Amino acid sequence: MPQQKKKQKHIVPFILTFLVMFGVWIIFSGKFDAFHLSLGIISCLIVAYLSGDLLFESPRVKELPGSWIRFARYLPWILYQIFLCNIHLIYLTFHPRMMDLIDPRIIKFKSKLQSDLSRVTFANSITLTPGTITVYVTMDGDFSVHAIDKKSREGLPGEMEARIAKAFGEE
């Protein structure tokens, strides 16, 4: 009996991952003939088998729409932060004392995020914002981040981590 529960636990993330991947594949491929659809199905089955538990770690189907909506609310904020960081880097680039303002450092901090997916999202969000790059992340949540100047490293972990925690229901 416990083995049957274990199989059920893994089948739901597999199916959900397959459906999401195949939906994205159909949207981006635009091919609807039998050959291309069969290639899409095979590819999505392989990806879902290998990474189904990454996208949907603990599938509580009733909670999924809420978590997707919370994540969708995070996206405009991170896009705005990317825009602001681009403006800041333009300022640094064209400033007459650019070499005095740039002070690259690697900072280390411990994240309070719990799930692998939220940590990956945090690491990718840091790297997406110009002026910072996630260099290393441990399974325990230790982050090493390269920041180009003082202003770029001031906000870490800060508001971004809090917003990701809220998006993934870890607050």
C-alpha cells in the first residue's frame, strides 16, 4: 500500500508537468501535423519524467491556481526592478567618475527560502537584474552573489527574497 501512495505522489507532478510543457510546446511550435505533435509528446514525456517533481514539488491541486496567481503578481515587480537596474547601470557607465563608483564584491548571505524552486527563482531573479550575478547556491540556502557596486548589493537579500517567499507561500 505505501508503494501505491508513492506512485500516486509522483504521477500527479508528472501529469501536470507534461500538460504545462506540451501546452507551451504547442504555443511555440505552431505545428499541428501528426509528426510534429508526436515529437512534442515524446519530448514532453521525457522532460516530465526527468523533472516533474521540480515544477510541482508538493502537488495540492486546489492550491496550484493560487500559487500561479501569486507568482504572476511577482512578475511585474521583477520586470520593474530589471528596468531600474538597467537605468542604474547606464548611469554608472556614463558617469565621469565611473571607475570610482564601481566597487565589485562578492557578498554571501543565508536565504530563508525553503523550497528548491523558490531558491532557483531567487537566484535567477538576482542574475536577471543587471549589476548582480548569482555565483553559487547551496542546498542549505547559502548564496554567493557578485555585485558591481554598493547600491547593487544593498538590497540583497531584502525585498526580492520577501516577495519570492510570498509568491511561493513561504512567508
